[in-house]
Amino acid sequence: MSAAPADSIADLSHKAKVWLALAFLASTVSTALVGAGINHHFVVVQADDASKKADVRKLEDQVSAFDQLVRVYMMGLNKGEASEAQREAILANAQSQYDFLGTLTPLLDPDARKGVEAYRNRLIEVSSALRKSEDIVSTRAFGQSVSYAIDERAVALSALRRAVGMPEAGSKA
């Protein structure tokens, strides 16, 4: 004979009630643990995303400083007042950008990496041309290399911004 199903919890045996309570408790605990794990994962992902965005902003700050350093240096050259300290500051900034871009490159897909590598190569050319320039006449190659670097930089920064989910520079988002 088979036992008839119980109509309520009160009709269950003591052993069945214990198993029911344990099943409910296990279900509640496992749901809480899964929820905590998912929440922790999202917190970690958000922190990582925020860190990557901060890195891109840091690079943009370096780029802005580079532009200002070049501007001041070129004006100084025109007046015959450019200093070795200005040259060294430009070289240090270019090296810093080069190194920092190397740490950001893993964020990118292979096509975007090409743009960043092209900009890194332009930074090498800028540094080389600056080391060779001594006066306004010999600075032409430096100015040209800066111009090329600016073109490549736009592609690199755009790729980095897309990779970390930032809006394009100048867009309203």
C-alpha cells in the first residue's frame, strides 16, 4: 500500500518535517551565497572599469600636457629662448606616454592595437627629431613629427575610449 499524500505540513511525520526544513534552509543559504557572489563580481567589474577609465583620462592629461610643452617650446624657439629643461620635459612626457600606452594596449582588439602602436612609433620619431633639433631651422623635422603624432594620437585615443566604454571625445553622452 502506498501512503496517501499529506494534506498539510501538520500531517507530515517528524522526519519529513526535518527534511523539509533542511531543504528550505539549504535553498535559502545557496540563494544568498549565489546572490553575494554575483554582487561581488559586479563590484569587481565596476571597479575594474572605473580603473581603466581613469587610466585613459590620465593618458589624456599627459597628452594635454605634451601639447602645452610643445607649444611653449616652439614659442621659445621663435624668440630664441627655448631651454634644455623644456626639451627634457617634452622627452620625458613622450616617454611616459609611450610606456603608459604599453600598459593600456592589452585592452584593445588587434585592429585597435595597430593604431596605438602607430602612435607609439610616432612618439619615438618625435623624441628622435627633438634630440636632433638645435634651432628653429633644424626644428622643422620635430614640428612635422609632432603633426604626424597628433594625427595618430586621435586614432589611438578613440580606440582606447571605445575599449573602456567611454564616449568619443567631444560627443554628448
